[in-house]
Amino acid sequence: MVSEHAKLRLAIVGRPNVGKSTLFNRLVGKKLALVDDTPGVTRDRREGEGRLGSLEFIVFDTAGFEDVVDDSMEGRMRRQTERAIGDADAVLFLFDARAGVTPLDLAFARLLRKADTPIILCANKSEGKEGQIGAAGAWELGLGECVNISAEHGEGMLDLFETIVDALESRGIDPFANEKEDEDAREAEAFDPDVEVEEDPLKPLRVAVVGRPNVGKSSLINRLLGEDRLITGPEAGLTRDSISVIWNWEGREIKLFDTAGLRKKARVESKLEKLSAGDTIRAVKFAEVVILLIDAVQGIDRQDLIIADRAIYEGRALIVGFNKWDAVEDHNKALVALKEKLELHLPQVRGLPVVTLSARTGRGLDKIMPAALDAYRKWNRRVPTARLNRWLAEATERHPAPAVGGRRLRPRYMTQVKARPPTFALFMNRPGELPESYVRYLMNGLRETFDMEGTPVRINLRKNENPYDND
């Protein structure tokens, strides 16, 4: 039954490489899921807002089904798929019409026949004579008539829409119930003068967890959520694409992004790994806060610094989490050494917030979100122009800009042009000659004075004096 005030939930399931992610991308209208000919690209459940005609829903892309129930990676992937089936209002079961019905399809069909959820059988890749012949064998699966579709080419989408609606209505479920409620509410707000229209709620805070492979990113998110939402294990590189999960923390909606581990570029060889790396970089670009997770036992690697530098380049709020802290012997010595290395190699964001934690035991997890919210607050910092220019006068008097070619450089006026990250315009004579060291001096002063430690700060140099001064 569709829950009250929640959208319909559809799960796309099937054995590996039948086109589940291709259908997912078509339904959500964008390429969110990685698609490759390699079987087993999808390992975790991915969610997105989908639409088919007038039907709106949440759609799950799931890992390819394997007929194993042990603690292997395939067994863990199967449990994630079973959980998605349990959470769904209807299931789209795909098989490859060109390959025909396989023993693995039959095994999956036996499992689905036990589910108390409408099952919609879809013969994907059914375009052409070969696909039509393969689709005709769908009766073997014992799930009734199938819908012939082509997720890649968009064929059969109207038939799929009608089949979903019929399957839900036959179970007494109104697939459009929530849309009707929303429409009634909008009409009431528009025509009833006594109805007070509430402001839009805060958008979820977007937090991406990044790092090298096998540092515990998925384990951290599972521990924060309080459930095994993401596949974890000793194998490096389990996460292949960025998975987003909505989570409520103390009344605030958080959108957590689990990302693929980033290796050195020279070691990234396969097309799939290149796609995964690109997906992680996109997650960083669209996040607001980035948590860089580092293995505290192995220490800070050059690749960690490259990942941090990428987050800074994109202007994201950044915090560092030292995971596996329970396995560190001398905590004080280790923390001092780790912080010194951060200060040495990332001087452009002095004062980066650091949290020591253990995703395995839960130690230190209570500090993660307060640190993330504090970093987000600093990332949104706005400084009044009058305060900025009083500070600029004091800073340049205390440490004047150098003279170049016998003429002193004179920073005259500063204003903040944007936040997220804090960005300032500095008006002066000959801006192209101001040394980078002096710009860093001003950046560090801004951070220290206006409580922006650890935040990327940008200063744009402009040739002009105070634009409000007509002298």
C-alpha cells in the first residue's frame, strides 16, 4: 500500500546486465546510474524521482540478482535487492528478451512469486525479430503476461505505464492518490483566503563522503543511518557509482552521497573505473559539504591530498574524518602528526576541522554532523562591507603590500560578492602585480578574523579604486 503523503515506490530488479540501469535512467530522465556492458556494475540500491506519463514515483535501481545466500559480495548484493523489493509498492522484473529466459531468471521468478507485491514482468531489448522471439518465452517465468519494452530506445513505455496502473488498481491501490491530494491542497491555497501558505521547507543538506578505496565510506554511512543500507566488505572498490540516501538528523534533512574510492589516475585503467571516478567528482561538485575520510592507521597519502585539493578547487566546505581510530595505538602522537601534515600540504584551508572516529564501533560519530553543519555555516558566511574595509585598513597597515618597480601596491577597497564559498573582490592599483604570498596573507586574515577556518576563501583582484568614491 502506498504510504500516506509519500510517492509510489517502484523497484527495478533482474539478473545482471539485463538493462536495469538503462531503464532507471530513462524513468528519471537523466543519466544518474552508470551503464556499461560489464555485468554487475550496480551494487548498491540507487534511488531517483521518476515519471512515466502522468505517473510520478520513486524508483529503485538494484544490483543484478545472483542465486546465492552466503556472505559473499553477491550474497550481500542479493540481500540489498530483497530489501528494495520489500520497500516497493510494485516491482518491475526485467529479463533480456534477446538472450531469452535463463536459469537465473527462473530462480529469481520463484523468489518473486512469494512476494506480496505486484510484479510487472518486462521483456527488455525486445526490439527486432530476435527480441520478439525471446519475449514469447516469458510464460516460463509464471508471472503472467509480459510487457515488451526497449529501455535504450524508449519503446513500450506507454504499455508499461498502463500495466503499472492496472496492476496497482487490481490490488486496490490508487497510483495517483498523492498527486490528487497535492492538487487539492494547491487549489485550496489558491482560492481560500483563510489558508496560510507555508514557506518551502529547507532543502536537504548535500554531504558527500569521499576518499581512497576501502577507507570505510559505506560503513560510515551505514552506521550513521543505523542500517545496512550500503554494501560493505573487505573487498576494495565495492562502491562503483555515487549513491544518495536521504537521512533525517535532529530534524534536518541530509542527503548523503556514498562515492567510489578514488585511486591514482595512473592506476585507473578500465572504462568502468573511469566512469566511477567521474561520478565521484560530480558528487563533489554538487555537494555542499565534503567529508574526506582517511584511514588513520595508514596515514595521509598523496592521493588523500589530491582529493582534498579537488574539493577545495570546487569550493566545497571540507571536513576530514580519520577513520579506524580504534586501531591507532598512540592517539595523541598520531593526531598531532596527522594535523601537521594537513597544515603543511593544505595551507590554502588552514584550520580544517578534523574528527577522529571508528565506523566499526561508532566511536566519534556524534561529532561528524555537528562538524559538517559548522563547516556549512562558515561556508555561507557573509561579512558586512563596512567591517571588511575596517579589517582591510588594519591588515594593510600592519603588513603593507610590497612595492613593485618602485611603486607601492595599494589595496583600497574590498566587498564580498558571494558566499558558498565566501568570495571577495579587492579593488586596487595594478592587481596583476600583487604577489600570491600577499593574497594568502589576506585570505588567512579573513579566516581568522571572521570565523572561516578551514573554508575555501577566494579573492578576486580588480583594477579600480572604491567604486563609490568619485574622486
